[in-house]
Amino acid sequence: MESLLADPHLRFEPAVADPTGPRELVILGSTGSIGTQAIDVVLRNPDRFRVVGLSAAGGRVELLAEQALRLGVRTVAVARTDAEPALREALAAGAQGRPLPEVLAGPDAATELARRECHSVLNGITGSIGLRPTLAALRAGRVLVLANKESLIVGGPLVKALARPGQIVPVDSEHTALFQGLMGGSRREVRKLVVTASGGPFRGRTREELAAVTPEQALAHPTWAMGPVITVNSATLVNKGLEVIEAHLLYDIPFDRIEVVVHPQSIVHSMVEFTDGSTLAQASPPDMRMPISLGLGWPDRVPDAAPPCDWTKAATWEFFPLDDEAFPSVALAREVGTLGGTAPAVFNAANEECVDAFLAGRLAFNGIVDTVAKVVSEHGTPDRGTGLTVEDVLQAEAWARRRAREIASG
């Protein structure tokens, strides 16, 4: 298999204005953390980018309408059909004579929007519901700026079969760091990928000490501001396990050459170690606007996208080995990624259900990964053939969600 990404020897060139005008973008998940920060990057660079389409689930209709009118988009998509009347009302109330955008509504609205005419699609949807929009964007020939890691993880073979070299640019801070580090040498010179983890709010605690963790504690991440699901995933380190699978799929590096280390300061976002003993690390303050801007502007950098490190101030960077006993999710993810087939979909779907149960007070913190492990074990070894379909993924997810709910409620 080959890497999904561009030639690792492709160098950054100085950013210049596109003679054809601003790059046209579609942003999926525009009212979430990634989407709102992407819009901030766009608004500060109107000569570089123009948003032509937005999508959101429908829980923040007023914000979606405000974004659409401010950006002057052609199309707005909302997943919840019951949110469509409120969205249209908010658009009409705020238009003040401006043309109203086309409105798409329903569970397939984001998928329809992903195939519309544009240069790049930023998939900032949370969860595996981002799979169909990811596939639609790739089929339509769009550059996929990928923040929705779940779609690659659960549909790996499907995504790899569609994506052309260079068609996917990652947005996770870790994978942006690896993307840049890999430019320092040829693929045969790479010894290992080192993915950094902040350790979340519970770094240093034993498994016993994690037993009584509350949702409020799990949502208090020390360095990043994110949505609730990804914040809990960072606390359990499930998010890091997902990123290990994603790194394997993006860069075609075997699992035994992808290492996770804990770095509490979240300044070094990941590293690439080469066969001569050298290591290239990408460092920047924890601000997602940098990786987002790199994804939107690739192969050009966007000047002043985020503040740089202040090298005039003293600082200490720490690195610790991962405690697999207290946080078994990374080891479980390696097992799941090695199994392949529908196993990653089962892992991800079961985890989403368990996070919901934890946040609702129905499941203990340690029970999240314990339950996911049980569901994965019951799922067994899947067919690793090349005939994986979207329906296979959806059926496996549906089973995993049902089983996770049964175990969590039992």
C-alpha cells in the first residue's frame, strides 16, 4: 500500500495569491470547534479563501445562519430536518436584503454538499457519520482537508481505494506534525513515527485512582478546548489510539513503528525518527488554527495563522512513557487496527456509545474502555478481504452500539 498523502519531498513554496481568485471551500461541521476556528482563519484571509458551503447538525441554528450570511455562502446544509424551519427563519431575519442561500436538510445533506463544486472540503464533523461525506468529497475529486479522523478509521479500505495521492491533507495537530516531519527524508529512511499525547487531565493517576472520575473532571482538559466527545476521548486516551490507527492508514507505517509518548505541554505535536538517529519535531503552541490553516492552504502556509513559540522565554518540555495499565486504549487500538476489516468501526462505535453513557452518569470512567474491549472481543476477527462496503461498516457499527448499550446498562 502507498501513503495517501502527497510526495514527502514536496516543499512549501512562498504563499502567493491564486491568480484565479480565492480558493473555494466547503466546511462540514461549521458550528463545532474545528469549523468555527476554520471560519476564523478564512475571515482573516479573505484574499486566500472563500467559503461556498456550510453544514452542521442543527443544534446551533442561529450560529449556522449567522455564519452563512456573514460568509455569503451558496448553500447551507443541516442534518436535522426538524431544524430546517428555524434555520430558514434565522436566515430570512438576518439577510437584510442579501440573497438567501440554498438550504439542504436531512441526514444526507452534508454528503450532498461535499460533492458540490469547490476546491477543498474541510470535514470537521465529529464521529463516523462523517464517512459518507468523506467518500463523496473524494469521488467528486475535491481536496479533502480531514479533521474527521473517524471516517478514515472506520472506512480505511474504502477511503484508500478512492483517494488519489495528495488528495487528503490531515488536520489533527499530530498528523500535521508528522506530515511536515516526513518531508525531512525519504520514506525508506523513516524508522518510526512518535505521536505525542498531552496525557489529558488524569496523567500520572493509577487505574484505581481513575475509578471515581466524574464527567466534569474528564471534560476539564489541561491544554486544549474541544467538544465533549473528543475531550473525554483525550481523557481515556482513546483519541490517541484512534490517531495511531489514522497514522498507519495515512502514512503506511506499520503499527510496531508508531510510538506514543506523553508530552504534557502540548508544544511538540509529534516527531519523525529517521534511520540515522535524527528526529524531526514540529513545535507550536496548542492552537488548532495552525494545522487548520495548513490544511486549507496546502501546499502554501498561511502567514500569522497562529502565534509561534516565544523563544525569548524559558520553558521546559517533558516527555514520559505511556502507562498502558492505567490507559489501555492505545494497545487496544493497535490490536483493532491490526485486525482491520470492520473491527475499527466496532471500536469507534462502541466508544461513542460508552462516552454518552459516561457523560449521562450510567457508566464509570474505567468502564468506557473496558466495555469497548468486551465489544471488540465479542466481535471477533473480521473478514480481512478487500470487499468491505459502507453497508458492512454501518451494520458493524449498529451491532457495536447495541451491544455497548446492553453492557453499559447491565
